[in-house]
Amino acid sequence: MEALLEQIKGLAEESDDARRKAMTALQSAAFSLESPQDTIHRYGHMNLQAAAVKIGIDLKVFRYLVELNKSVIVNDIAQAVGAELQLMVRLMRYLAAIGAVDETGITLYRANHVTRNLSERLVEAGLSHYFGTAGPPYQFLPLFLHRNGYKNPDTETQTAFKLAFETSLDSFSWFAHHPVHLADFNAYMALRRGTDATWLSVYPVADEAAGWPAEKPLYVNIGGGVGHQCAQFKEKFPSLPGRVVLQDLLHSVAQALPTPGVENMAHDMFLPQPVVGAKFYHLRAVLHNHPPHKIRQLLQNIKAAMTPESVLIIDEMVFPQKGVSFNAASIDMTMMAAFSSMERTEYQWSRVFEEVGLELVRTYTYLPLSYESAMDVRLPRVA
């Protein structure tokens, strides 16, 4: 068995695609061996696993074990993180049982691969966001769908998010009143990219912008948060002429990065677009946050500001027709719970654009494993 596992690990190291295929195959094999009781506990305790990991993050247990890089007795862990001993005995026992740490002896624990993952800032921010903000709507999704007659939700006025948090506010307005949740979200969005490719790695920006007049707006990032996309654009194309504009609601723009050459503009994207005739309008992971009628309203606002030279870059997941990955399918269900919105295939996206009189010219996929793509959308070409 050990030799077989080592062989699988070797194959998984060939590429990220091979690694994910190996993980899927091993998980499928494990599921096929489950008894009914195993299935009950696997699904029934998922929320408990997330809760225990969140406690570990809050106490900085994972960072502590990674920093020491040796077996540590639970008494020392409890003292280091400031928790009562008996609580830590129970927590560490459970974290070891779910593979978050290794149990190397009686009340002795050491960091493993998962522990090292859990000590990274990206993972801390992501799990804090999922547990604190995305998790409660998951819990209320069954009740919400029951009350909605098991129809695909398509209005922002009724969501599992509102039911879970007992609020009349939409998710974005709610964030403005919950700075801790907003900080977790912004940190996760900022860190999750890392060194991954972006649309700038595949789209011919320089060719499209050749000869663009300096007095005209070059790049407008709509709903751009604190400005990471604008910063990436300026870093990659520092000499391209024209204005670079970040647009978002005031509470996000107020925290914008101090990127030289970027103009920060507080703007509600569902109001008329004030920057007219830009070369590039860019929406990164914005449309999947909104139901169909809000998407149409937003696209119509941008369309009214576009000229024949303008390009609207829709930067979203573009799902394949079949075989959607666990991670991507999970995000689609998260969109349902939080916003009554959805992810789409290329055909579904093209229909969305056609409904408002826009044309999908080409799709540039830059992260194939997660289906992240830049769709080149323009005003219809005149025959």
C-alpha cells in the first residue's frame, strides 16, 4: 500500500492537473469503500471540521506548530496560544483526527502538510471568509429553496444570505456594516491570486491599445475593490497612454491601494457609466455576483458608454459543458446562496450578452483548471 501511494504521489508531482486528477481518483476510491455510517459522519461533521479549523486559526495553533517544526506536547501548545489545557486536549485530538495535524505520541502533535497550508495567510483569510460569511447561508439554503418552491433563484431581494443573517440588506451593503467580514473578504480576494496568471497574460492589450490617444480613458476597472487589478495593469503596461480608473462603492475605494497613475472614483455600477469612450472596461468576477436582471442593467450602462473602439473584458469562470470540478461547482452554489446568481458556460454567457445587444468576440482562458477566462465583448460589428 505504501509503495502504491508513493507511486501516486510521484505521478501527482508531474503537473497541477495530474495532482488534481490523483486527488479526485483517491477520493472516489475512498468514497466507494464507505459504509452508511461513514457517509453520515463524513457529511454530517463537515461543519464541525470547519469550526475546529477556524478555532485553530483564531488561536494561531497552525502557525505555532509550523514555526517549531517538531513534536510539541499539548501543555506547551495550550500555554503558547493562551487556552485552557483541557480544551486544547480535546481540540488537538480532533484536529489530528481530521488530518489537520499529526499526532506523534500521547498528547504530542506536529505540523504536517495540511498544517502548513492552514498557516498561510491566504488560507487563514479564505477559511475565515467561508466560515463567517459564506457558511451561514449554506446552512439556510435548504430552507430557502423549500420556501422558494425549489425554483432557480433569480432575484436579489430573496436570498439564503438574507435569511441567514436576518437582514434586508444585499450582501454588498451588509459588508459596509460588518468591517471584520469585509476585511476577511478583501484579504482573501487580494491573496488568492498569488502569482497565478491573469487576463493580462493572455489578452493582447498592447496590440489593441496601439495608437490610443493619451487624452482618452484607457482602462476602467468597474467594481474593482481596492484596486488590485488596476495595480496589475499599471505594472504590466506602465507606458500605455490614457487614464486608468478604479471604480467601486465608497467604502471600498476609501481603502484603495496608493497606485501611482490610478484615478480612484466612487461609483455605483448600476448607475450610468460616467467614463465614456474608454478602450477597456473590465469586470473581474462581478457579473457572477448578480441575478440576470441586474446583469442586464449593468451591461446596458456600460454599453451606453462604449464606442466602436471600446472592448468590454468580462473576466469570469467559463464552465465546460460537463465534468465541472468540485471547487468550481462549489462556487456556483455559493453564488446561489449569497446572491441568487450563477456561474455559466460560454454559450450561456453569449446569450447574456446578446440579450443587451453586445457580441462575444472571443474567449481567452488563462487558468484552465479553474476555468477563469477573459471574454472579449464588443458592440455588434456593422456588416
